[in-house]
Amino acid sequence: MQTLLLPLLRTLSDSKFHSGAALAQQFGVSRASICNVLNAASDMGIVLHKIRGRGYRLPAPPDWLDAARIRLALGADADKFSIEVVNSIDSTNAALLRAPQDAPHRHCLAAEIQLAGRGRRGRVWQSVLGGSLTCSIRWRFNQGMAALAGLSLAVGISVMRTLHQSGITDAQLKWPNDVLWQYRKLAGILIEVQGDVTGPSTAIIGIGINLQLPAEVRNGIDQAVTDLTEISGAPIDRNALLGVLLANLSTVMDEFEQHGLANLRHEWQAAHAFADKPVRVVMANGSEISGNAVGLADNGALLLHTADDKQIAVSSGEVQLTRRI
């Protein structure tokens, strides 16, 4: 059923009515199957017009992803990327991780729907048809995995530059890989690295941005979230957004490959949501470290000034804002 849903919705996006019989013939299934799939679409919150004797129509088509429009938005950087758009997939990150070792550099895989989207620390990333931008990019580095510390921070700068170009200038960054607006999550980054310690290595850069989340989706997320439509007051073109994002990623990754975070650290710290604020960092084993967030180390670690007047560097963990004592 899931395989048939998005092709059906694309067909119904032409503002014309299509009869159940015609759709059944087009897709080689029974009319009952068409009815069942479109009923499931309605259950997902997708609004369909259905008129007896005329058929089905999608009155407000999603902003479908289109590789040609993404390349157009990329402008002069279009030839640097290969772009693939799929209807549905388990996870764009997982798909690129499964690809053969000789798969192309700067390959961007974008999906209309992720069925098993992943966030950090085992979380599920919710994607919404037309209301999310979910993609992953394969990036090859001559350096080893050890040199990629801080990569998620560099990617965060790419997202921030893209938001600025879309008119959103008050978003902020949460260490190490979230984008916030008024302390609600707007976007997330998931980096998965393959390769050798000394090099070369490959990073799968997963990016998810909320564009327009229905209330029922927000209610199922275990943290405060927002989306671009709420912030800007109007829908934002997903294809243009992804094209601009890839162009910014190209610029930032070139800088990161040459100099690491050296020339990017100040820009990240200027957008840090928790700068000079009291935080606690919850480690994978459940232990906690508390202190004021005072900046970044050269390798992207979060620097904390603790109550006993020490400065420590934290390389991983979940950061939570606390009240100032």
C-alpha cells in the first residue's frame, strides 16, 4: 500500500478528477485497492476531494521534490552534486550507508517520506509528506575519521546560512547538531562516518528540516518543535531550500576540509543558543556534567566552566538548559 500511495498522489496533483476505474487501470490494481490506499491517505491527514461519478482529486498538492528544480536552485554549484529524489525509503542515511564503496561523492538522496527516519541517540525523526525536508549527502574526505570531529557543527552553519537566506535570522544552534527557534527544534543533523582513522573516510550527512508539521504530528514528538511556516508565516519552497542548502554545504565543507573548525568556530558560537548559560550534559551511561557553556574547543567539543572553577571539554552527550543558580 505504501508503495502505491505516493505515485497515486502525484497523479492526483494535476487538479483534475480521476476515476477509480481509470486509476486502477493505470496502476494495474483493483478499484478496491485504489479505494483502500486513498482512504489510508485521508487517515494520514491528506485532504482529498471525492465526488461520485467523477473520482478523486488532490486540491492542495504537496510541494513535490524535483531534482531539476533543486539543480536550478543550486546555480553554479549544480555540477558538483548528483541528486536523487525518491518517493519513500526507510532512511536516507541508512540507504547511503548501504551503498557500495565506489558510490559517488556529493550524492544527495532526498525522500518525500522516510518510513524509519533516524535522529541522534536512537530517536525517530518524523517526516511529513510535503511538510518536511529530509535528505542525506555522501561526502568523501581525504582525512581520517579522527579529523572529522566537529563536522556536525560545520553542517549546522550550512543550515543557518540557508535559513538566513530564507529570511529567518533568529534561529540558533544547539550543540552538537540541532537548530532551534525560541528553544524549539526546527532542524536536526545526523552524521555517520565510515573509513579509517588515518584516512580516507566517508561521512553520511543527514539533515532534517521541519517545514509544516500538522498538530497530530507535533503531538507525537517528545520535545518542543517548530517549523518554517510557523516562523515565516508562509510556505517555503522545498526545492529552492534544498538547492540553497547544498550550495552552502559545498562552501562550508571546502572550508572544513582545509582548516577544520578554525575559521568557522566564531560563526557557530555567535549562534549558540546556550552560550554562557548553565547546562547539564547527560552522557550515554546516564552520568551528568554541569556547568556554564563557555565556548568550543578546537575539535568542536563543548567547553563547560564548572562550579569548582574548572574548564572541561565534553565530546558527546545530550545538552539540557538548567536554571542559573
